[in-house]
Amino acid sequence: MKKKTKSYAHIDWSLKLKTKQKANTREIDLDVLSRDGKLTELTGRESMGDVRGGCCPPMDLFRSEPMQLVQLIIPMESAHFTVSYLGDLGLLQFKDLNSEKSPFQRTYAAQVKLGELEVELIEMNANGEKLQRSYNELVEYKLVLQKAGEFFASAQHSATAQQREMESRQMGGESIETPLLQDQEASTDLSKQVKLGFITGLVPREKSMAFERILFRATRGNVFLKQVPVEEPITDPVSGEKMEKNVFWVFYSGERAKNKILKICEAFGANRYPFAEDLGKQALMIIEVSGRISELKTTLDAGLLHRDNLLQTIGDQFEQWNLKVKKEKSIYHTLNMLSLDVTKKCLVAEGWSPVFATKQIQEALQRAAFDSNSQVGAIFQVLHTRESPPTYFRTNKFTSAFQEIVDAYGVAKYQEANPGVYTIVTFPFLFAVMFGDWGHGICLLLATLFFIVREKKLSSQKLGDITEMTFGGRYVILMMSLFSIYTGLVYNEFFSVPFELFGYSAYACRDLSCRDASTVGLIKVGDTYPFGVDPAWHGTRSELPFLNSLKMKMSILLGVAQMNLGIILNYFNATFFGISLNIWFQFIPQMIFLNSLFGYLSLLIIVKWCTGSQADLYHIMIYMFLSPTDELGENQLFPGQKTVQLVLLLLALVSVPWMLLPKPFLLKKQHENRHQGQSYAPLESTDDTLHLEANHDSHGHGHEEFEFSEVFVHQLIHTIEFVLGAVSNTASYLRLWALSLAHSELSVVFYEKVLLLAWGFNNIIILVVGIIVFIFATVGVLLVMETLSAFLHALRLHWVEFQNKFYEGDGYKFYPYSFALLDDEYD
């Protein structure tokens, strides 16, 4: 790959790349953005990925999108429109330029204001509360007038009767009961009689006894208290709660007693109301209060109706307004991340964006300037930086779940090879190897199709945690079910029952007892079964040893193939980032070591299958290390096998120091040459520099101090990890065999020991119970627990055995400012 760069001035810059692919030269011109923020020319940049060459065509998921750090200088008058349009676009991740400031010190801290409807609703609620309090007070006042009026009318009637009785006695003369000594002056001088005052009101019934005791003690018994309970609970004007109350009236003498009574009433929450002694005035007051109650009732009803109409209007448009409020809040939150220009007339923004989004961002800036009637357009420019860009993969609803599986382990470093491309196939396939049963696969497929067919409806609903997780991975489960159907056809198992789907079995029984003996009793009478396991193997005593051998060897083949793929992807990373040391001292010795041992084992498995040899592969591999010079005898699979094993063993031994020793010393030499050589290097293009500097930073070859001891220890750990991992990782793939065997045997147990056993009783009740138990066992154990188990084991194989060969996963995700993500953020 050849690169040619033009020098760029302070105002304009351009980028020209030449890429050679298969003797065809492709020229790409990127003349980007002058000071006025207008896009001069943008041609040749495919949005699907980086155009720089390599051995593989560009892929959306194989490498993350090329990113650039951009700076926007936005006039104040168009800032709101600009951020809003960029939020609609969703392709720019803003950097917080005010991270040192508190939220209250930012420019737009108090920008969000209340709306007219909110003000109207608040005012209406306040007026409604005042009217309701007045209404409750009038209701209490009316009760006081009624109860106290009855008391005073009764007392006045009793006093009048007593006065008449005294007068009649005086007119009738003295009687035997007349006192011998009478104070005639006191009985005739009314001006010397003491006049009592009184206070009326209502007190909560639960406090009435304490209220009475405190009054008695405070006045030393010089009061008269009368209480009458109100039949129905009434609403308290202060608290607004319904409670049971008593109407009271207290008679007292003197101002001191009055003041004490008033303070006690306040302490007990007793509401006091005025009361006239004159019966005529009492009647007028009752009429007046009743009229005011009626008017307030009408006013309150009208206010409630108006508030209901207003709330109905708000409810009809709540979703739109709620989204609008979220957008406005996010806009001002983003504006607070921008810094003010020294002139305080512009806002300066910085952020990451994909290179392909340059034109779209420019169009959004121009549209914002036009819609805001700004006389000056926003300025867009690309910044040169040593900071590692975020990682951005463009996914869809099908690929996003697979990418999330990879991201759960770690986000890919900027533009390193993405295992998500291969995970789309390898993950469901390895799951299916452990879950191979086409009957169970069909059950998974039907459950998944339910989510896929109703995905539009379900995506807008609130689902439970487990249901939402299942719905999010519906396409992963779809692929898992399809591959399970495929591997189930290979294993020839339908709920553990074999079928002759692709033809007749190649074997027939020699006699009636052959199935109880061994496969020796089976005679091959036809052509080999065309696809998968011959159904004649099922039910024989040799079934388990045969399937064990088949699945164990198949697990090793799959594991070695996937580990080789991981090492090859490491080569692609080294080629892409231009790290030749990783090719010569990492990729090559790793390929030699892995394939000298386990690649050779895989070859022996295939040769044994093809030739039908009875050689013992365990013996071959063990004595390849213990006695490499001994003759193989009956375990020899091909001529010259002994020599091949000696060469492979020697290569495996040589590859270990090859991985360990040269790389640290060469890195030390490169570091010394870099600092002893030229102090200035030719100016490189922004896009290329991002790749190279991200690579240097990630390997510690920038301006950091070079510690040879640390580098050597790191390489030693890496070598030991790979050597030991080659053995342990290969053994780890045997879980494919173990879980497949467990799934198959559980299916057989449920079928034979539950369903067939219930069928043998010839009882309809037992049969129905057996079918129900079989269904629940199949769903609960095989379709739920076994699915989860196989999923987790497939996840382990990808994260540990596959990705550790090439995947660093130390990047950070690209989180653009996007209105489409608002609901997820608030949830």
C-alpha cells in the first residue's frame, strides 16, 4: 500500500490516498472543509469502511468505521438548531469541554422554562385549593351554627321556664321551703350580675378528652365546656383530610381565661368560629352561610370540569410533549458541554464522528444556520490528535445482538479485527453442536418466530427482564434453532428418536438377537446412509462408544479450526496496523506450535476416518513426546509418519523461544533508533496517523519510557499463556462432546423412562400424566436449562478460546448524541 500526502495550510486541507488492489489503482480525493464551513468536495469515500488496502475486501463489521475528531465553531443564535439537527442525525459524539465545572456553573444551567399550560394548571390548582378550604370552613361554620344554635335555644327556653317558675312562687307567697334569710338586694340588682363570654368551634374527636382536661387544668375549673359529636366525618380545612370532630363551646369569665382558651385551641388544632347570641341573627347567618356554600360548590364544580378538560388536553398530547421535553433537556445538556468563545458570541464543540458522516454533518450545520437566520455559518474542521478514537460498528437488528455478545467481553480497539463477523456463524453453530436435536430445534424456532412476527408490537411495550432479554436476542436464537435443526439431522435425533429421512439404513440384522449383542450382528446390505448418522446405530450396545468417538474427534477438529482462525485474524491485525514484529515473532511461531501438535492430531483424525485404520491416536500422541524415535508399528497411518512427527516436534520446541526472545530485543532496538534518529518526521495524513498512533499508544511505543524488563516479562507471560493455552484450550473444546452427549442421554431418558413407560401401562390416565410429565421435563430441562447451559458454554469458547488469540478488546464504544437513544437513556 502506497500513501501520498499533500501538505495542508491553516485554512484548507486535503487528503489523497492511493490504494493498489490486484494491480488496479484506485484514487480517492478528500478535499474537506474550508474556514467558512462549506464542503468543497467529497468523493471516493465508501461508507462501508476504510478504503485502505489489505488482503481482504472492506467489510462493515470486520473493521470499525474510520473516525475523526472534529471541531465545530457555532454562532450563539444557531446553537440550539445545530444541536437539535445533530441529534436527529445521531452521528456525532460530543466531548465535554466543561468537565471541570459544576452543573450550576454551566452556560445553560437555568435555560429550561415552564410552559403556559403548566403555569395555568398550577394557578388553577392553587385557586382550587383556596376555594376548597373556604368551602370546608363554611361547612364547619354551618355545623357550629346549627349545633350551638340548638344548645342556646334549649338553654334560653330552660331559663325562661325557670324565670316564670320563680315569679309564680313570689306571687304565691312564702312557703315552707322559702329560706329564712334572703338577699333581697342581690335578687333585685341585675347590674351586679357577672357576664360570661364564650368561644365556639370544632375539635378533632380523638383529641377531645385531652382538650377538656387541659382546659380544666389551665383555668382551674373556672370554665364550662360543652361538646356535641358531629354524626358524619367532615373534611378539615387545614389538612384536607376527613376526620371525626366534635362541636364545642366554652364559657369563661375574664380576659386571662379567654387568652388561655385561645392558645389551647391553637395547640389542639381546634377551628374557632364566631357565634351571635340573638336567635334572629343566628337564622340570618345560617341562611347566608348556606348561600355561600352553594355558590362555592358551583364554582368548585366548574373549576374541576375546566381542570379535567385541561388535563384531557394534556393527556392527549402527553407523549409528544414528553418527547419534546426530553429533547429539549438533552439539547441544553449538550450545549452545556460546549465552551464559550472568548468573544462570548460563539460556542466551541469537539467530538468524534465517522468519516463517512462528514457530508451529513455539514448539511445539518448549513440547515441550522439557514433556519436560525444566522448571518454566519458554523465552522467545521478536523483536528489532529493522538487520542484513540471510539469504536463504531454499523449494525442492524440482526447483527446487533451478535455484536453485543462480543462487546460484553470488551469493546474492540479502534479498527482491530472484529470477531462479531464470525460470531454470527460460529456462535450458533457451536451451540447447535451441543444442542443437536431437530425436534428441540423446531421448538426453539417456533418460540423465536413468535417474537420475530410480533417484533413491531413487542418493541413498543414494556417487557419483563427475562422476556426483554429473550426478545433482544431473538435473531441469535433464530440462528441457534436453525443450526440445531441441522446438527440434529446430522445426529439423526428427533426427541432422541431416529428417522430414515434421507434413505434406508445401510445395515440389516443378521439374526433376531443382533440388537442386544453388538453391531457385529449388523450386516451392511446397502449403500452408506447419505446424510448424518445411520439410524441403525441407535439402540445398539455400540451406540454410545461410536457416538463418543465421533463427537470427541469432531470437537477437536472444530476447536483447532477456530483457534487457527483466531491466529489468522491476529495476522490481519498486524498487517493492518503495520506491526511486522507481530507477524514474524507472534503469528508464525504460534501457527507452527499449534499445528505441529494439535493440527497434526486433527490430520490423524481425518486420515483415520478416511482409511478406516484401527490405530490408537492416544498412543500416537503420547509416545510422540515420550519416545519420539520408537517405531509406530500397527499405529502407523501413513509412510514416513515417524519422520514427520520428529520434524513437527522439533518445530514445536523451536517455536517457543522464537516467540519469547527476539521480540523484546527488537523492540528495544527500535526504541533506541527512534530516539537517536531524526527529531522530525514527515507530516502524515490525519486518517493514517490515527491508525499508526493508536497502534503505537496501545503497544507502549510512543513517548513513554521504555522498560526492557517490563517488555520481556510481558512477552514471557504471553508465551507461557499461549503454550499452556494451546493444550488447555484444545481440551476445553471437548465440552462440545460432553454437553452433546448429556443432551442426547437426557432426551433418551425422558423418552424411554417417561413417555414409553406410561404408554406401556395401557391406561389412559397414566398415559395423559406421562405425556404431561414428558412435556414439562422436555420444556423445563431440555429447552430451558440445556439451552442456557449450551449458550453459556458457547459464550465461553468464543470469549476465552477464540478471542484471546487476537482480540485486545480495550477500546471504548462510540456513543453519538442521538434523539433515537433518548428512551433508552431515561429507562
